[in-house]
Amino acid sequence: MSTEPGAATVLPGEPLVTTGLGPTGEPLPPGLHWRPDTRQWVVRSHDLADTVLRDPHIGTALDPERAGIPLPGVADVPSVAQFFELWYHRGANHPTFSRALRRAYAPSAVGEFVDAFVDLATARAAALPPAGDLVAEFIEPFCLDGTFRLMGFPPSRWPALAKIYKIVMYVIRARFRGVLDLPEQTTAAFAAAMRYLRQTVEELTAAPAATPLAACLRTYAEAEGPDPWADVATVAQLLAAGVPQVTTGIGVACHALYGDRALLASARAGGIELTDVAEEAMRLSPPFLGVYGWVTTDCDCLGVRLRPRDAVVVDITAVNLDPDRVPEPTSFCPGRSRSVNITFGKGAHYCLGAASARMQVVAGLAGLVGRRDVHPDVSGFRVTDDGFARAVHALPYRMDVTGGDR
Ligand code: HEM
């Protein structure tokens, strides 16, 4: 357990303003809170989170009252609205497709990529300029490389795909902020991104050397009929669900490791596993802040009467710090059981990409730790939180030209 000042701590975020009383002033059971501004039930204990995450009365499936819009024809280019419609139709929530997708991202399927991730991280770390920002120069580009490699895109396509990722993320983030009307230039860039993505995804599924994802898309097309735009939306959804979170995961793990000299020395000497450092850093500062769902049928599972359409959010940070389940919850203590955190969700709400994400975060750390002349300045670490997720923005570093390990 680390006690050195500057060792990994719970990174600051916007506290959720909640009350221990329900909407009509009734007292609430321990671990359950009410957020009046958004009218959400907020779950903050492990016990209640366990209930919510396996409760059949609380779901995240598509809102049955949502008004859909027509999907694009095969020769059209999807508009932004149609892109999200495709995403809803054949996203990770699709009953049949999601099972195949989960198999493609199972630990046994992604395990073979571990060496490729380490090689990519090592190469990126070796190419670092003498000083700069690790988020821009290493962490995000490495996450993109690793993700494209896992998906099976050839390296010649990676630079263009990285640009496409940025366009798609811009549009997705605007949508989540409720911005639907985008400037003409953005709409045109989005259409170009969709066309490029379709071309590369079609190449991916036609290529003989299949990755688990390519094989999954191809098998599904053979069984159900081809749907190239749905494949595009799936790939975009995987990029959006994965790259920002893995970027944050590596960022908070670097902050933990480089903020504590003893920890860094121990990791370099093999006294402590990078896997444990990463897991503990993401317990204290989880990239995703909540699991969101809503009540589908009347129930009392959380100790109060819940009504259909009530919104329920599991506060991941709070659950990861629950003193009833986690001894000394705010201490950085690598080697804790994974069961004391829900960083990747749980049960039916377990992250589809957890295995590959963990491998990528550890490979990123290993690539950096191997370069003893790289000195990150954790005092310049910048992280923000928009209520849904944490995002890392900066981690300045400099290179020690003497190659020293200070
Ligand atoms: C450190 C990195 C990551 C963290 C902390 C994380 C965390 C989570 C969490 C907490 C959930 C549950 C959300 C909910 O049900 O509301 C989730 C779901 C999901 N994650 Fe991740 N994730 C990470 C990386 C990835 C990666 C790399 C991928 C892509 C391969 C991915 C794909 C998904 C998908 C598709 C879902 C939705 C699953 C479903 O609804 O069936 N995630 N993730």
C-alpha cells in the first residue's frame, strides 16, 4: 500500500449532488440516493450495485417508445441521424449480433494480440520526441494503433482511420450534448468519413487473414445477409466505446505510477505487476463514471418503490470506494481482488471490451516504463469529467538526454 505524498489518489471530478431522501422526502436505504436535478436514483454501494446490475426489472435496452427513422439504402451515405439509428439497430444491444461480438472480444479471442500491443507501445515510446505531451504523442496514438490492429485494418490505413475516428467522435460528443444541427462542413466531413469507413470495413471482411472481429462480421453477413452500413456503425461504436476509455485508463495508470517513485521502482524491478497498478489506478479513477439504466416494471428491489421509466445510475466511482467492501478504499493498494471494483461494469452490464482494454492499458504502461529516459511530469496531468466519463488531456514529459533514471 502506498503512502507517499503524490501517490495515486482519487482524481477530482464533479461531485453528483444527491440527497439521502427520496423524491417525496422519504428516507432511503443505505447506498441509495436521489438526484433531484436529473430525477435519477443513484446507487453508491456495492450491495445495491450488485442488485441493480443483475435486476431483471432494470434494463438498458432501447426505449420501446423511441421513434425510429428510416435506415439508409445500401447505395446511400448515412446522415448523422441515420448513423445513430444504425447504431441502435445493430449495436452492442442487438440480441443475436451482440453474442457473436462478445465472442470476438472474449479473453481467449483477444489474448493472441498481447505481443502485438506491447510491440506497438514499444515502437511508439521509442519514437517519442525529446519533450512534449504523452497524451498526444503516445497514449492516444498507441490506443488507436492497438485498436486498429485488433480489428484487423492494415497499417497503411491507420493514419486515415485516426482522422476518421476524430470526426466520428466529434459528431458523437455533439450528439450526447444534444447538438443535432451540425455545420455543413462537419456534415460533409462526416459523410466522407462514412464512405472511407465503409470501404475499409468491406476490405476487412473480404480479406483472408481474419481477426476475430472480421470473422464475426463476415459470419453474421453470411447468416443474415450483408448490411455494410450496419458493419460501419458497429466498428464506429467499438471505436467510440473503446479508444477514449483506454486512453483514460493509460493516463490515470501513468499518473499513479509516475506519481510514486517507490511504486515505479518496484514495477521496474518486477516487484509489482503493471496489471495490478493499472487495475488499482482505474479503481480509484474509473474512465466510465456510471452505468445507466431505467426501470422496466414496478419493483422494490432497491428497498423503495421504483416505477417504470425511473432512471437509475450506478455511480462507479462511489461503488469502487465503498468502505463496506473495500478496506482503506482511498489508499492505492495494487493487488486487490478485481471483485472490489466495477470499473468495467458487472453482470449483464459488463464491458464487452474489458479483456482487450486491460491488455492495452498494461501494454501502454509497459512500453513507457521500458524507456527509463522518459520523465512524465505528473503535476501537469490534466483530466476532466463531463459526468459520464473521464478524459485525460495532458501529461507533459521530457527526455533525460543522459538516459538517466531519476
Ligand atoms: C479502460 C477501458 C474501458 C472501460 C473502463 C470500459 C467500461 C465499460 C463499462 C462500465 C461498461 C458498461 C456500461 C453500461 O452497461 O452502461 C462498458 C460497456 C461497453 N464497452 Fe467498455 N470499457 C472500456 C473499454 C472498452 C473497449 C476497448 C471496447 C471495445 C472493444 C468497449 C466496448 C464496450 C461496449 C460495446 C459496451 C456495451 C456493452 C453492452 O451494452 O452489451 N469498452 N464498458
